[in-house]
Amino acid sequence: MTALINAKGLVRCYEGQKSLFKRATPVRAVDGVDLTVAPGETLGIVGESGSGKSTLGRMLLGIDPPTEGHVTFDSQPMPPLQSPSWRTLRAQMQLIYQDPLAALDRRLTIADQIGEPLEIHGLAKGAELKERVADLMVQVGLRRDQGDRYPHELSGGQRQRVVIARALATSPRLLVCDEPVSALDVSIQAQVVNLLRDLQDSHGIAMVFISHDLKVVRNICDRVAVMYLGRIVEEASSDQIFASPQHPYSQALVSSVPVPGKALEGRILLKGEPPNPALRPTGCAFHPRCGSAVAACASAVPLLEPVAAGRSSACHLSSVSKGLAA
């Protein structure tokens, strides 16, 4: 099957903070990422804050142009940001934000905001526009009469449903969901996740689901890419990641997921905090916090390589176990 999204060698650099005596050191928020997303698939991207997850998601949509590398959508190169071709393509790619209240205009009614993409892309107007907006509201579990309300008159879960309805208005083929439930109560999180899963099943939409909540990722994602300091350190199916993570960082993340009725006896506690992206450690960026690090980890950057069918890991220990390194 041809990939819907294909990213190769993505790098995104930002200018670092300047000081009185030193020049600014560039920060590589995303550092050489390759990934694909198939039609109808859900790819989870997980990692600690500052790992580059959100920047990667925006790069896949063309919102943040790559410093290096490229993205193709349906085998076509991503057009330049704000070009007419990019604006047209945006109808097929939509972003669901973390904070629904910040993503909505408090001055406009819910119906106006859901219908705005239809007007921008010339997909409907007049009575047809109103009917399509009402249908979208029903699809996401809102009542038709709620269209005259303003964002502050809705609950957090209802506002996120409005954001989802607006994203679905143009019948996109790809949704990038950036921490879409992190601002919601646990009970509402489950409702929104179930809604996204149902909508994907019914519409065949591909999704990139960015989250630090592994319980949610396990529930909705087909594949998972684990990021650390701008790089993917492991990629595998959701079942493989949660049953037998290979990379030491993945192992630490999975060990922290609470299991009902079981104590976190085997939890792996990491040393220290993630390093400053502007002061990236030599070799494997994770080695200062890794309890399994060997000499090679401090000097050589491990490549993301296949370690088993359908899974890859960027770890010198994985290479040793395969006989690919001394």
C-alpha cells in the first residue's frame, strides 16, 4: 500500500538563545526523522515534553517547513507554506489542537466556526452550509441547537468536539492530533478518544496521534514512534511496544504505565532530566540517563535499524544482540 504521508530526513532547527559572550547555538528540535503513515492508519508519537513531537506534527502538515529533508503527501511533494497549492492541500490535512478554548474564536458561534472551512474552500454555502454544519455537529455528539452557542458556553469536552467537527468539515484524509485530550478530565478523555476512533473507522482517515499519555496511545494507535530529543529511538506496532519495548527509553516509558490491580514494582526510574537540546550529548542522546549504556553509547550515534519484523530501534545494544556491532 502506498503511504499517504512519507517523511525523509526531517530536520527543524531554531535559533538558540543569545548571551553577552556567546553566539546563539542552533537547536535541532527535530533531528533526522523518517516515517510513513498509511491511509486509514493511526501512528502514535510519544515522548517527554521537549522531544520534538509537536514540531514534527506541524512539519507533516507543512506548517513548519523543514530545515532539511522533505515530506510528500499522496506521493506529491509538500507545497511551500501559504502557497495556493498548500492552501488547497490543507483541505485534506487538518490539525486538532491541545487546548480547544484557545483554538476557537470566542467571538463567533459554534456553527460559524464549524462552517468556516467549508466557506474558505468553497465547498458549501447558504442552506447547504447550514445543513452540513448541523450534520457535522451530530456526528461528533453535539445537538443541532447548540450551534448558536459560543465557546465559553460549552464544557471542555464539548469544545473539543467542536474542534473535531471543524477539522472534519473538509473531509480530510489526514488528522494530526496534538495532545487532543490532555486538557480534559479522564472521563471526557475516554469519550473523545472513542469518538476519534469511531470517526476514523467510518471515514477511513489516517491519524497522527501525538501524546505523552501512553494509556491513550495504547487504546487508539496501530503503530507507535518513540521520540527522544528530536529523534525516533524506536518504532513498532502498538502491541509490540507495550508487550516488549526494545529501547531502554521505551522500556522506561512503558514501565510507568499503571496497570489496574498491579503495583509499579518493575518501574524504571530515569536519572536526571532530559538534556538541553542546544547542548546535545555526544553519541546517543539518551546515554547520560540510561542504566544500560556501554562505551560506544557516549561516542557513536546509533541508527534507527530493523531489529525484528515490523520494528526498529536506535540502540547499540540492539545492534549487538543482532550481531551488527562489536
